[in-house]
Amino acid sequence: SAEEDKSPVTADEANLLAGARVYQENGCIGCHGSYGQGATAMSKRMYPHIPPLLPPAKGVTDDPVGETHWVVKNGIRFSGMPAFGTKLSDTELWEVTELLQNADKLPASVQQALQKK
């Protein structure tokens, strides 16, 4: 099952930075927020509300990594969450998944990359 899927990508600084790039370049940041921001204005206009995924929010740090990967790849029906499975490579899907899995313990370089410019 998706819940039991293991990531082929390690959560090292290079992969987390790559995940941060995916997060920024594919619009994730516009809905799910930048580092230190919390809920976005867009999130509050949508129903169901879009969860902030970076600190200070808890995001999906305690969800099984395979479950987060599945959501990024397939989207969530009847919500604003699109599927990225045809837009991103599997490596990119896992990089952004690892970023979200480790959002509460990101190195300073990655935190900086995810702050609002």
C-alpha cells in the first residue's frame, strides 16, 4: 500500500534543497505557504482549507512518507490539490515529499530557501 512505500531519496541537505526548489517552482508555496508564514490568504478562501505544510505549522511531518508521496503524485479529489504525477519526475516527487516529511528539522540553508522573498 502507499502508506508502506519507502522513499528512495535520502533526506540530506542536497535533496532537501532540491525539494525546496520543486516546492517553489510548482506553486506549492502559493497555497501551502513559505517557511515561517503559516496559512496563506489563498488557503483561507478555499474549502476545505489548504493546510500550511511548513513551520510554524506541523504539516505532514507525522504522516507516513508513502502517504504524502501518494497525495503529491495523485492529488486529492474534490479539493484544490492537483496531481503532480504527470508533471514531475518520480525523483522530484520524492524530493518534495522528503522536504515535507522533514519540515520540522530542516537545515538553515533549506529554511532560508523557503522563506518569502
